[in-house]
Amino acid sequence: RERMRFLLKILIAALGLVLAAGLLGYAFHAQLLTGLARWLIIDDALQPADLIYLLNGEVETRPFHAAKLFEQGLAPSIVTPREEDSPPVQLGLYPNGTEVSVRVLQELGVPAEQITVLDFEGGVTSTFDEAVALRDYVASHPVRRIIIVTSALHTRRTRWIFERQLAGSEVEIQLSAAPQYGYDATSWWLNERGLRMVNEEYVKLLLYRLRY
């Protein structure tokens, strides 16, 4: 009987701890969730560079951000790797995503001659491919400092893989975080795209560290 009372006290204490943790989590969930997103974001204090390297995807924000940096005079040109053609693109139903980014840049005043699209066999399909494409480019071009433009929540993984691909090249990279479209670090859990983005980034960070 004494043993049962002791176990009951332990169970009640454990349930109390779980309840307290749940209440604290609920009370501070916004701060905790915001912190999860902010850890993924790297946004360097930029210095003038030799070029802006624009990553593919999120054409609603990334090329707009790159054009703004170009207009500010932070680099004389923008380089971007051509992404893989999807089946609808191959059928001519949609433009390639890189072509859309280039059109946005030109519409925002970036001269065509200041934009370079890098060919990549089959087209880039991942951040890893984009890092390889840049590594190959700097091997034959006199580049010392590069501004990499990508979405804010994508910047930590981007720095990790680019630093490894450019190791030994003496090229300095700076990350410039483009805003997320429709949400930010303080509201991502209220947006379907935000939920997918944050969850995918943590999973991909783990996969990249295991694979590369």
C-alpha cells in the first residue's frame, strides 16, 4: 500500500510537470516559434562585392531583392544558374523559373548585359547544385567577394553548403536575406507556406550535414 501511494505521488508530480510545461509552452509559444525561425536566418552587413549570386526559387521576392542591391551599387552584375526545365516548361506551357527571375531583374532596371545565366548540365535542382555551379564559375573568373541572395529562412543552410563548396578558393561570401512572401519569422506558423518552409529547412539541414 505504501508503494502504491509513493507511485501515485510520482505520477501526480509527473503529470503536474507535463501540465506546467504545456502551460509555459502555450504562454510563450510565439517567442519559441519565432526563435526557431530566426535561428535559420543569416543576414550579413553587406560590403561592395564583385557580383550578386541569385538563387532560384521564390520569384516573388528573391529577384526583387537582388535588383534592389544592384540599384544600391553593391555589385556591378548579377549571376544566376539556370534551373532544370520541368515537364510543363519542356512543353512550352510555362517559362523556366530562371527566365522569370531574369525578366523581373530587367523590368526593375538591371541591364541585360549585367545579368549572367550560368549553364549547368540538366539545370540546377538543389542548393547543392547552385553551390557547385558557383564554384565552377569562380574557378575561371577573378572573383573575391560575392553577395548571395536567397530567402531569409534558407540562408543558414545556404551558407553551410556554399562555404564547403568554395573552401580553398579565398572567395568571401555574404548572405543577403530576401523577405519571405506572405509571412516572416514572427508569423510563419500561421501560414501554410511558412509551416512547410521552416519544417523543410530543419530537415534539409540535417540531411545536408549527413550527406555533404
